[in-house]
Amino acid sequence: MLDRLDTEQIQFVVVENLGRGEDFSLFEQSAVYEKARAGDASIVQIGKLHPQLTKKIDFSNTSFWAAANNLQIMSTVERHRVRTWIKNVYEQFEPVLQQGRGANMAQPIVVVEDEFAF
């Protein structure tokens, strides 16, 4: 993907999602990671949501927003935990967005890939 895009106009962000795994060493040894770092990519690490809440959200086939706001999906305490997690995730991205705004970058384009090819 990095080879197909104009890296002069795009700010890359590598997201290490601790909810999907904790060992990123294989990725960090990859050519994709090296290209991203060479292109001055930002690294954002998303913290892990409590596993029981993650399972409950997955089993209810709902979004994080719905889980945080729907009285029928989660208890009051669970909804609060999900809202706090969401707030923390947004805070992780804020410095990256500020950096992009300072460089007069266009609105960010988010590409999410769970897997990558070497």
C-alpha cells in the first residue's frame, strides 16, 4: 500500500491495537514498518479494553458507540468503562491530528487493515 500512495501528501499512522494482540515484533521487523518509519509515520498504541466487555460487544454485534450508549446492551458501570476507553483512544490520536493540521495536511484518510503482507 505504501508504494501506491504519494507519501509527500499523506501523513501515515501505524496503529498497534493491543485489543488484537500484544506482540508487534514481527510487524516491527517488516519492510512495511521500515517504510512507514522512513516516511515519518506516527505510532499510536491503542490500549486494551477489558476482555469481558470486548466479548460482550462482539457477541452483541454492535459498535463501541452503541455499547457505550445503549441501556439494553451494557450495565451503567460497563457503559462508563467503554466511554472511558473510547475517550482514551481519541486522546491517543489527538497529537497526530494536531501534527497534521500544523503541516496543512488534508483531512486524514483512515485505512484499517488487520493483516499485512510481507
